[in-house]
Amino acid sequence: METVATSPLPVPRRAGLPILGNTLAFLYNPLKALRSLRQEYERIVHLQIGGRNQYLVFNPEDAKHILQENHRNYGRSPAFEVLRIFLGNGLLTSDGDFWRRQRRLAQPAFHRQKLAALAETMISETADWIDELQQLPPHKPINMSQAFMDVTMRIVCKTLFGSDTAGKLTGLSQALDTLNYMANRRLLSPIRVPMHWKTPSNNRFRQAGQLVDMFIYEVINARRKNPLTENEQRSDLLGMLLSAEDEETGERMSDKQLRDECVTLFSAGHETTAVSMAWTIYLLTQHPDILLRLQTEVQSVLGDSRVPPSDVFRALPYTLQVIQESLRLYPPAWIMSRLAHQNDHIGPYIIPAGSTALVSPYILHRNPASWSDPERFNPDRFAPGGEKDQAHAYAYVPFGGGPRLCIGNQFALMEMQILLAMLVRKFRFSQVSSQVINPKPLITLRPNRPIYAQFT
Ligand code: HEM
């Protein structure tokens, strides 16, 4: 039985007021708090945030231990309880055997070959979006944060439900967005009104939930009655999930499971990608030399053709490097939390059972022990044989790691490559104001003010 660590666990010297712990420093400026803790503590630090004991690790090897090697000791942290009200019991919020089965069923839909079918949808939605941008008055500053939210929402709805969204896309995406927004707001709010109270925002949540459920269940019913051909099934995610069969048991997903996975994929897949695209545009406006090199690659590969080739990964390597480097500096999922089931050892220290372990991609990605000049935007780090290849595998974890690695990582990279290539193919752009934009860590790592760009 282990009750004490062989070494005392480092606790910040300025531990704050006894009850508030480090909550204030974190509420005030979480990224600054994390960065100064990394400078002060080499390996791990014990924090009290919001009355909970939390243990943040700094080394890639320890991140690997928590996310991969000893992952069975860790479950979803209490934060996911809040998300469950909105997302149901899908891949993001579930745990244990149920999660394992769902992951087994959903994984094949995200295989590279299957994603190639979705690339067509991404390309045509992006082309429509670019046509709309071209209709705007020239030189009018465009709020890129909002523009990317719109297009990623359309892409995720279309890749999920295919042609069944015809005529319903706006209503559906607004309702899904309301669910997503309310989940985020509730997660960040210290005061949570019970969901059964008839407040205006609870009513809005109920209405949005009813609309989403009605749409999804109607589509599922129609497709169960008139099954699509194999080809049609392959052209959207819902079709792939509907036909997914557990290899061990032969079971398929129930209607409720399908509904929960669809809402989860929408929620996990839309804001993360949009935020990351906005950061990428911001970084490019700050680095005209890199933007020029990117445009040269896109121009030489696409020439006069309107759309990128279906194998964008291989055809546009520098475009991918730009995106990977943007995800290093501004990882949308800036912190990951896990609930420790049993005591765990991190070198001489113990993470006690019942406490929360924290891994921060933002901190790992800016660690000078892993990255030279870590604050600099340099896509060459991701060139073959570059710095990324030399670094520890867990020094770069924008999509997490271990068995709970983001299921949509290839989907997101492909979507971002398509969006970026088609955008720089059509437009020259520059930043509208010289104001420095800083990251604001909400559920995702958002820019602290909208990113505007001017297109010509
Ligand atoms: C730039 C875009 C994205 C980023 C940075 C990102 C990041 C992440 C991270 C870090 C995790 C792991 C969380 C943890 O371990 O606690 C995760 C999980 C997940 N992501 Fe993503 N994601 C992105 C895009 C997407 C897309 C496009 C989809 C779906 C279409 C998606 C679906 C999911 C799902 C379902 C999970 C839960 C997986 C599981 O636990 O089995 N993500 N994502």
C-alpha cells in the first residue's frame, strides 16, 4: 500500500489563499500561469483549481505514460459530466467497455480510404464558400474567425448527413451550434442552473435538442426503411456508422447511439478546425515569406484547376507543414484532463487516486527542451528529417495520444489542407490591423479578438 511519495510533490510556493488554491491565477490568465509553472517546476506540479486536486506534468515521457502506457488507470474527468447532458454518451464522453465498443465501430469510417470519399464533399462545400467570399465587396475586411466557423459547420453537417441535409442545412447547423454553445457555456460557468428549470436558455436548449433529434431520427428511420446502395452509404459518415458491424459480436449501433455519435462528431469536429484555420491565417499574415512559399506550392500543384487533387496529403506537403506548425503554436485542445482511478507513479512522485492528471499540448509544444526557438513560426520543423522527426513523439500532441487519440485527426488535416489551398489559390490576403492577437483559452484555444483579413 502506498500512502506517501518518496519525494514530496512540488506545490507552487505562492500557493494562494488556502481555499482558493491556484484558482485565481488560473482564472486570470491560465496560459501565463502554466508557463511560469513550467519554468519553476521541472517535472510535475500539484495544483488546486476549483477545489480539485490536479497534477500537471511537463515532460513528453510523462505525458506518454498518462495518455498511453498507463491509460487504463485513467478515465474521463468530472468535466465530461457536463458535456454528457448535451452530447449524450458518445465517443468523447463515454468510458470503459462501452467506449471501446463504440470506438471499434466508428474507427473504420475514419480510415484514409473512406476519407477520400468525404474529400469530394469538402471540396465542393469549400468551392461554394469561396464563390460567396468572391461576391463580397473587394477589400472589405472579412472576419475570418466567423467565416471559418460557417464553412466548417457546413462541411461537418454535409460529411455527416450527405444529401439528407438538402433544404435543412441552415436550421440544422444552427440547432447543433446552439447545443454546442450551451455545452461550452455550462462547462465554463461556475454557477449551473438545473436543466429542468424553465429558464430562457434551458428552453432554447430543449428546442434545439428536439430539432436535432427529430432530424437525425427521421434520417435514420428513412435509411433503415430504404437502405442506401453500398456506394451511397460510403459517401457520408452517418451511412458508414449505420452499416458498421462489431467484428466480435455482429452488433450494430442503436438509434440513440447513432444520434449521440453524430452530435459528438459535430461538436468535436467543427470549432476545433475553425479556430485552427483562423490562427493559420493570422500566422500567415504575420509571415509573408511563408505565405509566398505556400502560394508557390499551391500554384504549381493546382495550376489553373479549380480544386485540389483528391490525395491532398501527398500533393501539398508544404501546405500540410504550415498547418502542423500552426497546430503546434496554437493547439485548439490546449489541455487534456484525466481522472486517476488508482495511485500512479510519475518518477518519485504519486498522482493520488481520485485526483485529476493534466497534460497540456500548449505547454509541451512550447517546451525549449523539445523545440529550438519554440515561439517562432517555422513550418520547416515538419519537413522530412526536420526537428519534429527528432523530437519525442509526445512533444507534439495536438490530437492527443494513446487509445483516445482524436478519431478525426486525418479528417481535420485533410479539411484544413483543402480549405487553405483553395483559399490561397484564389486570394491574396493581409491582416487588417497591426494589433497583436493573443490566445484566449476557453474550451478551445481561441484568438482573444476576431481575426480580420483583407482579400484581393
Ligand atoms: C484541428 C482539429 C482538431 C483537433 C485539434 C482535435 C483535437 C482532439 C484531441 C486533443 C482529442 C483527445 C482529447 C482527450 O484525449 O481528452 C480529440 C478527441 C476527439 N476528436 Fe478531435 N480534434 C480535431 C478535429 C476533430 C474532427 C474533425 C473530428 C470529427 C469529425 C473530431 C472528433 C473527435 C472525437 C470523436 C474525439 C473523441 C475520441 C475518443 O475519445 O475516442 N476531432 N480531438
